[in-house]
Amino acid sequence: MKGDGSREERFDVQSGIMGRALCAVVVVFAMAVACGGSSGRSDGVVVGEFEMRGVSMDPTLRDGDKVKASSYEGVTPKRGEVIVFRATTHPDRSFIKRVIGVPGDTIEISEATGDVSVNGALLEELYVSGPTECIVKCVWTLPEANNDEARQRCGSEACYFVMGDNREDPGDSADSRKGFLVTTESIVGRVEVND
């Protein structure tokens, strides 16, 4: 809990790279999926081991759960994957969310029902806790990858829309509903989860 009354969720991070151990505390938040389930990809290189602190990924990840983030190794994030990424405003912190939208997608949150749709198709989000609410706006269109619009809007060749699985208190969730998109360069790795 920060002194200003806002909630932060913390991760204890331990990463072993070439015999060196790096310890840091990282802030983590959740991300809700467009297509549930694990990616089915083989694990890449482990880039960090994390202990979940907080409730932002409930019910998928709970306070105290230990997870590993694996590198993407030449592939791009897919809808439904849980990722760890560095916050652009706080490069010393990382967040965890679920990818809802990939480059070129349109994400819509219904103000009436809280349903989430991607490219007009309703998402079945069995892992979500609480209703999904709009925060900044209800419709988001991501630019296609590798073009001038992506570089202008995201400052990157590609950007992603992410949300947490625990949507009980949208005011405390630091996710794309608050107006930011996650760039390819800020993604640390993916976390395998059992949805």
C-alpha cells in the first residue's frame, strides 16, 4: 500500500543469468484474455522467476504463487497469453497482465453488460473475477504491426492491449483500459498458466 492510498501489488523477482543472481521487487498487475488457456508453446529461456504478491491476477494467479517468465525467442505474443512487461513510466517495475488484443485488433467493452469482444467476437472469459468496466473509453483499435501508425501511436513496431483477470476494482488495475498499450520492446516474457 502506498502512502497516497492507492494499491500496489508486488512481485519478488529472482533471476539467475550466467551465474549472477539479480534480486529486485517488481510491481505486477494482471491481464485478462481474449482466448483462454495456455499457449501450448514450448518454453523459451527462463528470464525470471516470480512470486506473486497481491490479487491482480486472481483467480488465475494467487498471492504467494511462484511462476517463471520465459522469453518469446522470435515469436510474438498471442491473445490469451499472460505476459510480464516493463512499465514505460517506471522502467524499474514490471507488470503482469493477460493479452486481450494484438496488432490490428479492435477491442470493445460493453458498458451495459461488461462483455469484452475482439473484432466483433464475444470473448468467453471463464478466468475473470468481477465485471469488466470501461475506464478511459470502451472501444480500442490497435494499429497493424510494422507501419507508420504503430510507430506514431505506440512508439514501437507493435503494441498490445492487456487487462488483469481480477476486475473487481477497475480503479486499482493498471491495464490498457487506463489508456496505455504495451510495446513489443517492453515485454519481458510469458507466464504459463492453467486456466
